Amino acid sequence: MTYKRSVVVVGAGIIGLSSALKLQESGQYNVTVIAEHTPNEIANGKRPSADWASPWAAANWSPWSGNSDPLLQEKELDTYCELTNIVEKTSPDVIGIQRVHGVFYFEDLEDKTQEQQKQRPWYADAVSGFHDIPAESLPNGVTYGIEYSTFTFNVPKYLVYLINRLTALSVRIVERRINNIGEAVEYGNNLDSGLQAPNTTSPVVVNCTGLGSITLSDVTDKNLYPVRGQTIVVQAPGAKRTISRTGKLLIYVISRGDGTAVIGGTTEEHSWDSQPNSETTETILRHALNLEPALVQEVDDSLSEEDKITDLRNRIISVNVGFRPMRKGGVRLERETVSSEKHGNLQVVHCYGHGGFGYQSSLAYAKAVVDLVDNASQKQ
């Protein structure tokens, strides 16, 4: 009989779910996911907690990495390629991922932006349909613009798809808050599968808790901090693409492919304020409509701008606040031996701190987690 090593993934956000799926699909492991919040909340019609980052993401593929960040470039491009394969095989109605036209504008405001604009983006020859937007076609105040074929995520649908896929593959889902990595081991050692390795071998624990790693008593990562984001989900069947403008404000419109769109947003470092700000909501509405008139495509074009804003305001489905798990020094991706009083030395793989680029790099980071778990299994 072939025994499978037990792996416990802590965290059910985009990184945890993607990692759990890659691990289970490898055929080498019996996987358990343990998390305080899971997509089952979404499936059951509950409003997710603001403490759980993934449900509040706007989520498209738009590179976060600059021309001098080869590690993140690799992860983002790998995920782009895998997304290309996924959408060719799976309907957006099933998975919640769709290929769309992307338009990205940049204002010339900071030295960093100017420096980036002097260079051709690293992904220019790697993505489909890339081209520079002619200067005469740029909006006022924009100095650089690009277009290419990219992907957007209908986040609630994709998260539910992932949890359903895991369940179908017999991954055990435990909805529980834990206080330290050692607690997770208990759930890995109590799987019902007869193919689990003997309990003399402790499970490998994969820590994908995002900001939760601030409070896990055997992690307490002081490099983590929240970046508050406020977004609005609106009914906008005319919005078919993803479009953004980066400058004094970060303004974006991301179609979800189901007649709704996410518009945003804010990037407020070290803010834990979970309440929407009404003035911010109004600012987002006005700038988003200016960026993407198709948000109210069905209304009479002769209407005043104020009437159009009123129409867009009436389309609001929800105003949301989420906290991106940013980390000084970048993503923590490494294997560590953690000492547990009850369980001895535990093999732990950390993968957290993805800030605002979790979805667009998730599939590649999940592969990296599998590699580290393989390595951890050989060490014990």
C-alpha cells in the first residue's frame, strides 16, 4: 500500500486554496485546509468578514512587478500562461475567470513612474495583443498607456469553484480559528483516509494566513501590515473590459463577466478601518465614470454628468473594504523547522504577504509551495 503524507494548509484565501489544490492534484498528499473563514460562507449567502482579504479583491492580471523584479516577474508570467490554458478549457460561467481587453494609463507624477515609462514593460513580448497607445489618444494628464489581452476574476465565483473542487477531491475543510501552527497538526493527524502515513510522521504545515501571521503565536511576523482598499461593486453590463489609471489616485474598473464590475480604489497603508468612507465612495464613482463611460452605457448620452453619476450611484450593489496583506521585504516563501512542545520539530512551509498581487501570481506560488512541501517531506 502506498502511503500519502499528510499536509495541513492553514488559510483559505486565494494562496491557501490554490496551494491546497496543487498539492492534492499531485497525488502525493492527503490535504486538509483549516481556516476561520472559507468560501463556504460565500456559497451560503453570507457576507464575508473584512478580516479575510481574498473575497474583497477586485482581481485582474496586471503586473505588479517592475522591470527589475525577476522573481515576481516569473511568478506573474507563469500564472498568466496557466490562466491562458484554463480559460481555453473551462467556461467563465463555471470558474469565474475570463479573458478581456485591458487598458492601462499612467500619469507622470513620480521619479519611479518616469523611470518605468522610459523602459518597455518586461511583459510586452510575453502577453497577447500588447501595444502602446498613441500619445494623441491618451486622456488629459496621462503620459503613457498600454493595451493587451488579460484576465479578470469574478472573485466570489472563483473562490467557490476552488472550495468545491477541493471537496470533490476529498480534501477535508475545517472551519476553525487556530492560535499557532502546532494546533494545525492535530487536524492533519486525524484524517479518515486509510492511505495516510503512520502518525509517527507529523504533517507538513503550509502557512498561507496572510495578515493572520501577525497573530499566530509561533510566527508573529512584524514585517506584515495592512493596505486598506475600498471598492464598489456595481451593476454595469456595458463594462466589458478592465481599465485603470495610476497616478495621484488609483482608479480602476474591472468587469466580472456577469454584468457587474468592481470599481476602485484606495491604497491606505497601515489602516485597519473596516468601515467604508462615504466621501471616498463618491470620489471613486466620479473618477471611475470619467475613466469608463460604459459603466452607464445604457443611459441617454445627452444626460448631464450629474445625472449619470446619480444613475451609477443607483447601480451600487455593495461598498466594500478589504485589507491587502503587504509585507516588508516581499512574500515570505520558505521552509522552516518550527519547534512545538507537543509535537516536536515541525516542517512548515510559509507562503504569505502577497499584498495586491495574490490572484495574478497565485498559481505560480502554489507550484512553489508544492516544491517546498516535497523538499520538507524528504527532510523528515
